[in-house]
Amino acid sequence: MALCSCKTLTPEQQAAKEIKEALQEKADSMKFTFADKSLTDMDFVLEAGSLVFKNGTRAYVNSSTNYIAVSGDKAVVQVAPYNSGGPNGIGGVTVEGTPSHFKIKTDKKGNRQASFSVTGINISATVSITLIKDSNRAIALVNPNFNSNSITLDGSIVAPSNSSVIQGRGW
């Protein structure tokens, strides 16, 4: 015979829980509104907490060295899953370039989807970002144009002024 421990909330506890949930919903909605405006204005940083490689392997990474930043006519895509080395000197690759072909739309679920190209000196890539509805969480797929080694960045969109990213040497 299994024992079940059920906890019934008092009316005061239930009211407090509902208020807490309503406040969280409002905060998430505000984060989404800000992130959406930043994305639309092309003035944002997507700080990634994890990377998903082409083979499906997920790596948890430092968001200050793994990011996509766009500000006006400048874009930086940096992936640094290793602690040191790499072409950028901090464990990965940094692509600096000019964003172009920027498009933004809303899907049926209310998520915002942005896509653009980044063209640098030695490299170019296509970036597709999905901003999850009612949050500042975003998932970005980066497809280099010179090979098929796509990578997915999973993180949050923040304002450049609130970002603490560290840029390595660009290509």
C-alpha cells in the first residue's frame, strides 16, 4: 500500500501563490516586449548558455564568450566552447561582419522569428533566431555559408548595455 502525502493550501496560501504566478507572467511579458523591440531594432545581444552542435551534442558554455550581437551595421557571432586556443584566442571562432537581408515575422504560436546574413572578411553565415513567446529566451541557428557545420545557440536576448560579453579576435 502506497502512502500519499497531499498538502492542501489554505485560502491565503492559494491567493499568495496566484499573485506570485501573475507577477511572474507580467515580468515574463515585459522581458518578451523588450527583447522583441531589441530584435526589431537590430540592437541586441543573444547570450548563449548552451550550444548544440550538428551531431546533436549539447555543451553548456559561458554566456560571456558565446553570443550573437547586432548593433546597427555591425554583427558579431562568437562561439567559444573551449577554454583557450582557437582562431579567436579564447577557445573558438569569432565572426565580425555586416548584417544584411534582415527579416522578422511572427509564427502561429506567437514566437518572433528573425533571420539575417552576416558577411565578414573570411567568413559568412546565415542566422535564424526564434524569440520564445512571453520570455526573453531565444534559440539561434547559425549556418556557415562555406560548410555544413551548423550550430545552435540557446540563451537570452539582452540589451547591449546590460551585456557582459568578451570578444575574441575576429576573422
